[in-house]
Amino acid sequence: MARFKKAVVVASTALALSMAPWSVTAAEESDEAPPALSGLQAEAAMGVERREKLIQEIIDSLFSFSELGFQEFETQAYMTELLEKEGFSVEQSVSGMPSGWWATWGSGKPVIALGSDVDGIPKASQMPGVAYRQPMVEGAPGHGEGHNSGHGVTVAAALAVKEIMERENLPGTLVIWPGIAEELVGAKSYYARDGRFEDVDAVLFTHVGRNLQTSWGGDRGTGLVSVQYQFNGVAAHGAGDPWRGKSALDAVELMNVGWNYKREHLRPLQRSHYVVVDGGDQPNVVPSKASVWYFIREITAKHILENFESLQEIAEGAAMMTGTTVERRIIGSAWPRHFNKVIAERMYHNIQAVGLPEWSNDDQAFALAVQELMEAENLDEEGLATKLSELQAPPEKPISGGSDDIGDVSWNVPTVTLRFPSNIPGTIGHNWSSAMAMATPIAHKGAAAGAKVLAATMMDLLTEPELLEEAWTYFEEEQLKDIEYVPFISDDDVPAIEKNKAIMMQYKEQLKPFYYDPSKYSTYLEQLGVNYPQLKP
């Protein structure tokens, strides 16, 4: 908080009143009507509306690239060219990641950083706008999480706010940055370790969702360490003289058996899983090399490290039992998330003011068809969301689940995540079904709603110094009261930029004919010849 107080420029009372960034109406207090955007907030939302075509083009373009983590080079080229044309200064290959970039515009305080992920999912290739399984390229990656949509939100909001800042001569710096390789939790801890957020006053992160929502606090989801172990043995003839060999694959299998027995004695909140990356070459050769890749998840940093230590001991034991040696490499890491209460409460106010998109009959028909295809159950409502979610406070009891390396960012600077309704409830995460809506009007409308919320919240932070002061007070006096952030990675660890390289080399030429060309087609669905909503083959 002190750091921000020293740098903030306080507007005059007259200017602050003229901007009227938000107001609580009598109707809001009585719950008779939702709040409304006013002043520069409303103007920023209108600026987003003028950029809805840009939102659609960004979303459709990134969807068409279908890139996996650490290989997001088409995405990088597209985004950096766009931002440079809009006056942003762009740095590429940040924190040792060739596909990374960092874009800044403006000067002075406050510094507001807008982030969103960009990578896809293996084997999730799917034609958008059709309510049946149809890969664009069989076996290829695709956006089965929806990460192609987030920077439609950040860019439209930033440009709308930038336009107002220039006219009103408002001080402040805007940053737009990508979550490289989020599916490998591979980047954000490196950004944090390298000091990327040292001068940032607030991070507004965005992620695709099924409703328009935000949350504060922790105890929801997990953090993790992603680590790969390689065992090194001695090759030998599998039938002629196997006793002369030392099997690295035996070590991998013994390690997996040991960890699976260990699970019985771990807390119920843990989640852990693995894949065998290399199991040898052929059966008649004792494998001299084999490797296994683990995700070790838990609710708290303390328990993550405890489980990681146990995993390391099991790996060393497996090496001893087989006469092999073992080495490890950190692939990625994520601290458990903790989001800022002050900013989340203001963002939720703006969520109420913006509201959910007006879905068309076609949108709802498509959503219902997809839900039927996926046999979706236990939905809050069928079709697309028409009722806003509540502001999510910390649960009474911790809830296990997925991880996101935005957690590392949230322990360095006041941070919130805005989820926007660009996907269909009832689809499966990390699955081709979650790609079906991600280049359709559903994705475009959900992102536009999210961008309005983001732009309004940015205007609040730019024009109300006390809001950031309160956010930093919560961050320093509540969030950091009993916890010190120390990254799970060391100064010697480097990003695993070789991951997914072979996969993208295999499919890139097959995917290129599907790249979106907005100069020829108004939408990606038009380019693909999809008659949305296409419910049957």
C-alpha cells in the first residue's frame, strides 16, 4: 500500500465528481434493480461495443492457430503486431520463453496489468459451431479450454480505456501479457521470479467461463509442482543377457507403484497424476532411459512441498532398487490462488451492472444440442446462463480441484480473475467438447460482456486512488499476514520450452490451411462454411 501511496496522483475533487466512476443507487440498495455504469465507466463500455468486431477477429484468429504451450508463435506474431499498431511497446521472448511477450502503454502510476492464457489442448481439434464430433485435423491440438478468447477481452477493454486516458490526460500504465503454456503451468512463476510484477499495482486476469463471475480469497482449487524424472540405466539384450542390464523402465514402474501406495496416506484434498513420457525403445532391449512426468497438487504451499519431498524420496528409492540413477526437472509450478477481496467486490458490482449477454435463439439451440450430445447433468439451468452467479467468497471448507499459475501472481500483487461466459455449461474440461463454442457468437458475446466489466473496473482503479490503497491494505495485512511467498522454482530452473515442439511440427502444416483470414471472411464460421447452428452432419 505504501508503495502505491507515494506514487499516486490524486485528482481534484471537481474532476473526480465529473468522472463519477460508480454510484450506489436507491434501486440497488433495495435490490429492485441492478446497478448501472455511469460517467467514464459507461463511456468505456461503449468503447468496448465499438470494438466488438475486433473481439471477434482476435478470438477466431487465435482459435484457428490451435497452438500448444511454449509453441504459441502464430499467436505471438498476431498479438504483438496488433498491439504495436495500437501504440503499445512490445518486448518479446520474455523470461526465457521464445513465444512470450510483454506489451506496455502509458506512463506513471497506477500500473494495471491485464493477463490471459493463450495455449490449447492436445488432440482437441474440433470444428466450431457444429453440435457433433468433427476434428478439423484428426489428432491435432485445439482450443479445448477456450484460451483463444481471453485476449479479445483484454485488448478491447484496454483500447477503450486508453482512448479515455488520452483524452482526459489521465496518468497510468497499461500492460497486456500472456499466460504462456498455462496447461503446463509453465510461465507465471518465472514472470514472478524475474520481477515482472514488482512495479504493478493491480493485476486483472481473465479466463473463459460459463457465467460472468469473480471471486476473492483462497481455499478453492490447488497449487502444484510439475516435475519430470528421468532414470538412467544400462541397455542389454532382453533375451540373451538381461542380467547385464539395468532397466530404467523398471525404475519408472516401481516409482509409480510406490506413489500409488503413498496416496492412501495423503490428505483427501490432494490430487496427483502422471504420464510415462519415455518407456524405452523396443521390448528386446532393456531400456537404458525412461522418464515419468508428475503433477503434485495440494491446497496449501506447505502440503505441496511435503508431498513433493515424499515423491523425491520414492524416486530415489526406485533408483536404488534398480541400480539406476535418477535426475529431475521442474516443468512448471503454481502456488494456490488467493484473490483480492477489495477489487473483486468492485468488479462484481460492475458485473451486476453489465449483466449477461442477450443470447439469440440460435445460441441457445446450439448450447442445448451440445449439452444433449455430451449428456450433461446437474446443470443450474439448461442452455446458456441467464442468471448471474453470486460473488464467490472463500468456501467454508477448502475445495480441491484444478490449478492455475495465476496463483503465483496473486501472491506478488493484488490480483483478481474475471470469468466471462464464452463457453457452454456441461462440456468437459480439457476436451474437444470445450472447443465447440469457442469461435461462435457465444464466444464473441461472452467476451464482449467480459471486456465491458474489465474496462469499467480499470476506470475505477485509474480514477479512485483509495480503491487501490484498500486493495493493498487487504493484500499486505490480511493475505500476507501469516504467509511468505517463495517460488517453487529456483533461480537455476528454466522454462521447458522444448515441450510440445514435436507435436506442433507434426501438425502445423496441416493446420495452416485452416488459419482465419479476416480480410476475406467476416467470421471464421463463414470461412469454414458452417451454417450456425449446425446441429447435424
